[in-house]
Amino acid sequence: MPGCTTMPRVTPQSPRRPLLPLLSLGLACATAPAAAQDLPTVGVTVDVSSDSVRLMLTHSAQVGYVIETSRGKVRVRYADPIQLDPPSERFDGPILQRYRLRDGRTLTLETGRDYDRYESFELRNPFRLVLDLKTAPKTTRQERRRSRARPTTIIVLDPGHGGVEHGAVGPTGLMEKDITLTLARRLKRELERGNRPISVVLTRDEDRLLGLDERTAIANHNRADLFVSIHVNASPRSKATGAETYYLSTDATDDEARILANLENRPGGGKPDQRIGNDSLDLVLWDLAQNQYLAESSALAESIQQQLNRLTGTRNRGVRQAPFRVLMGAMMPAVLVEVGFISNPDEEQQLRGPSYRTRVVDAMAAAVEEFLLNLERFDAPRSSGLGTVRP
């Protein structure tokens, strides 16, 4: 057995007294593999895109760790030994070359020539550590001068659904996940090219699955000043039409709002998340946390709703409240926008057209600008350092 001393053969001349210690040694060796099975397991999944690599480390039990960097390496040093699954993998990419487990407790990432920095955040139930390896941002000299001259507002845009989670699907097959990503990308460009110094982060910039808790975790990690989740609506009534905007509450405005929240809270399109509900302590606590941003979230929702009605001509379905999980945990003003009904044949056709998409983007950009100009109206405390330069 590897790592164990072979028991010597006992001869008639051999004294019998050492036999008990030798047997104890044999039993210890026999039980060694079982002890190894008790180590916490860390499952590794890797998602590679053109400008970043995301590692999701899913832990069977929470283990203390620190993250260290040195030239060409990022290390996650655990307080206790772990089992890594898979124990190593090679990518030979420009951002990540490979990862492997060293000394039983150090996950070592060997980075590539394009690696610039990492970002990390944690998720719960189960405990997960997310590491984003990123390339250097491509900025012009003029943009760098402008960013140094004026403080920057951070906005996180969240394109709803993604990957195998298609979201709502229109009569001719148009998918919600595609519409929301297109609108978010265009809105990012529109906001960042304006006169106000704004930096926009997308929770996803490609067609991939993203958990509901991950979305607000990204906003909190970036210390965002605003969080806007973009969706399109659906109804069994094909004539249902119009835009509506939501902010978080344990009590839904009406039955339609409650049903919509239950649908959006289903992970991966499956059964409703049992943690969501009016009696959920988790939701009540986050609702209390959002109370300090209640006036701002309400004002942002009102501004978006008014601009959408004015520039797109859609029916005004109003501002509502509902227990959306994607808004839970957001430590900043946060809203969810349903820009129209993809289940309505006419609105689906409009959502296919670039001119209508432009009007939707213009409306949302104008609403954000209006909101930022009127921030001084609100006495509620704002998110950490709104309007300040990030470290």
C-alpha cells in the first residue's frame, strides 16, 4: 500500500511483543484512504470567453481561504486540506494556462500573457467562490483623462435569462434571452458615450446561464450605484401589451405581479425556488435592506416607466412591486424592467426591429440620466460612495 510500511514476517525467533504495534500500524494504513474521503471537495467549472475566464469553485463544506497573486500566478490557499475535482486542467489560453492543486491545500492558477487582474465574490447554498480572470480594459488616452478628471458612476445591467434558460418565447420563436442581451449591450454603449462619466458592467455579455443570486452579487462586488435587470414579458392572453417596471417588496402589487415573480424566480426554468415567498425570512431581511433605497428605486422605476411610455408608445402598465429574487441582496437602488410582451405578435415583431430597440434603449438611457440629475431630492442614504471614484 503506498505510503505504508510493509509488515515484516514474524518468525519463531522473533519476539512477540512488537506484534501489537505492528498490527496497529497496519490498521492505520488501512484506514488512511477513508480519512482522505472525509476531506472537503471543491468542484471546479471553467467558463472561457474572449476577454475573461470565470472559475466557479463549489465547496462541499465551507473552508477558510486567502487569495494571493504573484508574477504569472493566482493562488487560493485553503486553511485545511481539500480534494479538487478535477485535480488539474490545462487550457493553454491567453488568460489562463492551467490550474492544479499543490500541497493538498493550494489551488494554483497559471495565467497567460493577456491576464491583467482578477475579481472574486462568494455565493451561498452551496458555498461557492467565483474567480473572474480579466484582460486589461481597452481605453483611449482621452477616456483615461476624462475618468481621472471626474468621478464615475457604476451601473450594472442584467440581461435576463441566458444559456439553456431561454426565458419567454414569442409566437415566431424570438427568445427573451436574446432580446435582453441585445438591449443591454446597446444600453451600455449609449450610457458610456454620454457626457456623464458612467461605467457599465454587464452581468453577462454572452449567451450563458447565470444564477439569480450571482447577478446581484456582481452588482455588490462592483459597488454599483444602480442595478437594472432587463426582461420581456409573456402572458397566456396574446393581446396583453405594454411595459412595466418593478422594485422589490415582500408584498406583490397584485396577482399578476405575484405570478410573474414566481415565474422569474424559477431556477433554470424549473420548479419555483422554495426559498421565495412572503414568509421567507431571507426575503424579509433583504426587503428591509432595500428600504434605505426605497425612494430611489421607486423614482428610478417611475422614470424608466415614463420614458418607455413616451418614446415607444407602449401601453402604460405602471410601476409595481413584487418579490423578485434577482433584486434580493442588491445594496443599491434596483429595478426590474419588462420592456414589452414577447407573447404579443405585434410587440414581438417590434422587438425584432432595430428602430424599436433603439427607442427602448434611448428611453432607458434618458431615464437613468434623469434619475442621476435628480438624486439630490432623496434623503435616503445611498449606496457606498455613489458618484465617487472606485479604488
